[in-house]
Amino acid sequence: MSETIQHDVKVGGCVSTEKRGRVFLIGLNRPEKRNALNGEMFDALSEAYARYERDDDLRCAVLYGEGSAYCAGADLVELKSLVDDDRLMYRVGEYDPFGLEGSRLSKPLVAAVHGMCFAGGLELALAGEFIIAAEGTKFGQPEVARGLFAFGGGAARWPQIVGYGNAQRYLLTGDILDADEALRIGLIQEIVPPAELFDRALELANTVADAAPMGVRSSLAISRRAAIDGIPAAIKAIPALRSEIVGTDDAAEGVVSFKERRAGRYVGH
């Protein structure tokens, strides 16, 4: 059980999962190794992501770490064999938590980080939608100091998220930054007291989960298209998604709930 994130999840293996209403909790669970990522954990994460994606009752996920740190990065003892095998975390047809080569989630994921958020652990968080951090969290992408680069997506996502200059300042030096600096450059979106981290992440995830599922997925799809293929490609994709959503029950419910001044009751179609 995390010293920072207090909740009632029953853990087992290297990754813990729990359904909390419409929210799916995914916990890195190697606290004795500061949740350093190894092959077993990659496989377990892939399985957890697949479960989340395929369960229509689940609308948002929270990724977090058990113990004193969210994630110290890859387990360097095992990293060489993983690289030599050229299979960092998933098998063909499975979900890729880094969002690079395998299937990628079409539903949102919020990362709640504390203690240490380094290397591959940071890349897992950056593959989600936004990051909430506990006060005192340290961040880093130190791969260049180990003869590598941030090939879990960091080298591509840092410039997209924080801008080219800010990204190279840390990608090329491997320097560590604190939560205040991470917030200033836009790497993370919010800082909270450690004792409030889990509850705040769950609150935000529930807000996402209460929104219309098709609206959330469409927003996510267009945002990702813009990030990957550029603004013109994203704009071109909007009409088709607009046509899909305008005539749905949820779109009608949105109008009715607005007129009745109440929260919408969305069913996903």
C-alpha cells in the first residue's frame, strides 16, 4: 500500500487493478523496487489496458504507483535483455501502454504520480491525457546518461507537450526537475499535497467518466490526430465524427439536461 496514496485496493502481482464505479484503477506494484518496470510488469500493464478498453462500463482510468514512489523507470538489470529481445512491453495484437506500436487506448487515462517519476515511468504517464503530481515529486528523462534515448515515446512527446526548447533542455542533459518546474513548463497539469493525490485524481477521473462517452472519445481522437498528423488532418476528421454524434441519444440528453439544469445521464450511444 502506498505511503502517499491511501485507498482500499487489494493488490497482487506486479500490477494491481480495481473497478471504482466507472473508473478503472491501475497500480504499479513493485514497491520494493520503486516500481521499476520489467518484462512481467509490461505484460501485466498490457493486459490491464486491454481489460479497460474492452469494458464498456469503464470510462476513465487512473495510473498510479504503490509504495514510496510512482516509478523509478525501467529495471536496468533487465533492460538489456528486453532491448535485445526487441519486445519492450507487449506481444503482437496487445495493448501498448506507451502508445507506440501496439494497440492504443481509445479511452482516457489520468496519471497520478508521487516521489519519483523517471524514464519509462514518466513515458507511461505522458502516453495518457494529463498528469497530477504530489508535492515533492521529482521528474526526469535520464536515458542519454545511460547510452540510450527516451524510446518509450518521451523523445517525441516532450517537444509536443512542453515545446522544443524546454524539451531539449531536459532530454539532452538528463537533468532532474521538480514538480514546480514541471508545472511551469506544462509537463504536468496540477500539484496537490501528497495525502490528497489519489482523491484528486479519482475526482478528475470521475468527472471525465460522468461526461458523454462518445464526446470524450471523439475529443480524444481529434486531439491525438492533431498532435500526430497536424491541425489540417484533425480538422478534416471532424465532420465524420460530428455526423456520428449529432443524432445520438446522448446528444439529445445533453440538450435536455441543459434545459432542465441538471447533470446529463449518458449511456454511450
